[in-house]
Amino acid sequence: MSHHHHHAHGQDEAFWDQMWSQRPRRREEPHEFLAESAAALIPGAALDVGCGEGTDALWLATRGWTVTAVDVSKVALDRARSADRAQRVTWIHANPNSWRPPLDAYDLVVAQFLHVPPGERPSFFDALARAIRLGGTLLFSAHAPPGSGITVDRPAIADLYFSADEVVRALPGCWEVVIAGEQARVAHTHDGPRQDRDTVVNARRIG
């Protein structure tokens, strides 16, 4: 398995607690797409939906963001809290698929590698988008739909895979789409490096 795990499996908290407890160590580096995209932004209030062990949330906090982070797994959040020695982040235990953020509350909303069933996606994307203030940014990444050039083993669960168009279509109001497409990534596995592809969206709310 790569270190990119799908941070919500329907309502199944037990599944995620078990998965996280089997992980030998926390990921130390933030996801590349987040790090590259957020580097250009002025820090403000940020929300990380499906934060897992909190690596990305803590990375944002050390760069001046006021971060709220949500995950379904108590095991993952316990690891996140223990890594958050300065208590910079507000950690919330909730299912990201059903939890709804406040409106117009954040300058940045991040959601990475979430598993959202197709029927729940429109309302999920809509809620994330409505949590973003005017001028704020949505950063979304997921496993790209299966296609050529992917050599990493992936779960055969159709629900896991999104296209960028599906995200962009669901955004309410006016958005400047900075990036929407697929990005190649090297996944470091037990068998060495493998090729993977991610769906990535970087969109700014302009109306």
C-alpha cells in the first residue's frame, strides 16, 4: 500500500481504526499537491476534511494557518493529537461524509483521498464549497479513475475514484479553476516505486 489511504469508508469507523492501528509510523511529509498549492496562499483559517493522522493539518499550522481537522478514526486522531505538541490544531472526531462545516468560515478547505459514495458526492462537494469564504481556496485530491500508466496496486472499489470534472461541476457559485485534471505521482510501495495518478482540483471562490 502507498501512504495515500482513503480517509473515510462509508460510516465504518472500526475499519479505519483498524487500518490506522496497523500503520507502523506516521507520514512525515505533507501531500505534494497540498504543499505546492498552499505555498502560494496567504495563511488564514483552514479546514482539513478527512485529516487522518494530521500530517497535512500540522504542516499548515506550522505555516501560520489556524487549522480545524476532522476524521472518522479515533486512532488516527490520537496520533495526530500526540504529534501536535504545541496544540495548534482543533481536532474533531466526526465522519467527514456526514459532518457539515459552517458556512463562509474558511480561507482554505482541503480534502484528500476521501472515499465518498457517488450518491453523497454532490452534497459533500457543495458543503465543502459553501464553507469557503469569498477569495478562499478549495484543494481536492483523490485517486484518479483507473487508466493507462498506473502500475500501483489499488483497491477495486469504484467508489474511490473521482474525476476533476465531477468536483468542479458540483461547486455552487462562481469559481476560478486554477487546476482541474490529473497529476502523475510516484507511490513508494514495499515492492519499490510504482506509478499512480491523482485527480487534483485547485479552485478559488470568486462569487
